[in-house]
Amino acid sequence: MVLVTALWSMAGVVTRFLETARSFEVTFWRSFFTVISLLVILALWQGRRFGQRMPWRSRYFWLSGVCWSVMFTAFMVALTLTAVANVLITMAVGPLVTALFTRVLLRHRLPLRTWGAIVAAGAGIAWMYGRQFSLGGSQMVGTLVALSVPIAGAVNWTVVQRSQAHGQRIDLVPAVMLGAVISCAVTLPLAFPFSASPHDLGLLALLGLTQLAIPCVLAVWCARVLKAPEVSLLALLEVIFGILLAWLGAGEAPGSTVLAGGALVIGALVFNEWLGWRQQGS
């Protein structure tokens, strides 16, 4: 799972080395190479007829795919508009947004510690957003676009849980591939005219394979072995790795406001997961 988060965190620093590809073209090519990579991985893993086993008639499968496509598209667009640290810390509220969604839609009861973490993380995000609104321009837009990633993720995990409650188990890896296909279809018209250089295509192919396809497969395998609190806690390493890589690899030092707000968000998440882990073990 540590390897998974390290691979996920590559996107920010790699996009800073693109020469000519921008915005929706970046998203299209990364999603395209993700589809190609997952086609090969699924064929090797589940056999050449894996497509016949996909739940094409399940509405939950399609809803999950749409959510993945929103996450893929919004994440890459946000990276082209604002700092890596802003995007990653905004995404870190995903577990708490998911908790709120499951409380409202699935009637799951939330412990007091989770409500406290939601308030603390909300304060951290508000601190970050306040600074972004004062800056205006693409920084503010990029941070708002990044917010759609944890929202789509929360809807996705809620859909998965609801499908399991109705006896329909969604295979997450094919759902990821479906999301990448939808992302390609949506961003293709917006990507014209193509301007990516061979250098850019090589970097985006690298992201499609090693930043999405491989870690998504590994994450599904990890979720079968590790406890949920462990997975949630380890996933936060993506924020630390991503900011560190962008800082060291591209010279993109996070501002004091981002660090202060991020400390509140990460601290709230870590404390919440640590308390939950202790309570499960007692």
C-alpha cells in the first residue's frame, strides 16, 4: 500500500515536465494509456474473455464508472490550474466526505470522533480556500475543480456499498477501466487540436501505466488483505509523497497557508483513523 501511494503521487511532478500538452489533452492521453494498460492487465489476470464477466447491465457498475471518470478528469485539469499541494490536500478530505455521504444516503451512524475530524478538516480546507479566493484566477478555479475529486470519490464508494447491500458486488478494476473510457470520450473533443510532443506522450503513457493502472490493481488487492482503517491511513501518504516530489522534483514549494490548512486536514484524518483502529482492536 505504501508503494501504491508512492505511484499515485507521481502525477503532480510528472505534469510539471510536460512541454506542450495542456489541460484536457493531458487528461485524454493519460486516460487513453490507462485503458490500454488495464486491457492488458485484465487479460493477463482474468483471461481474454474478462469482458464477458463484466456486469454491463448493472446500474451500479455504470455509476461507479462515471464517478471514476470525473475523478480522472478533474484531477488532471486541477493540476494544470493550481499547485500540486492544493490539489492533494483538497483530495485528502475524501474519507470524511464519504462518511457524510454514507450517513445521509445509507443511514450509517458516525462516531463522535468522526464528526470532530470533519469539523477540524473543514476548518483546514476553509483556511486554504480563503487564501485561494483572495488570490483569484486559476488558483481558485483549480482548487474548486480539485474539490470535485473527493466528492466523486465519496459518491463512488457509497455506490459500491449500496450495491453490496443489494447483492451486487462491483469489481473495482473493470469499473476503473470504464471510467477511463468515459474520460477519453468526454475529453477527446476538448483536446483538439493535439499539441503533445513525443516527449509528452511518453510521460503520459508512463502515468497511465504506473500512476493509475498498476496502483489501482494493487490497491484492490491490498484492500482484500489490510483492514479498512489501515488502508485509509496509508492512503494519506499520497499527500506527503506528492507534495515532497513536487517540491524536490519541480521546485514547487507549498505556501504557509497550504501547509497550515493541510496540517489541520491530515492531522484530523490521522487522529480519526488512529482512534478507530484502537477501538476495533480493543
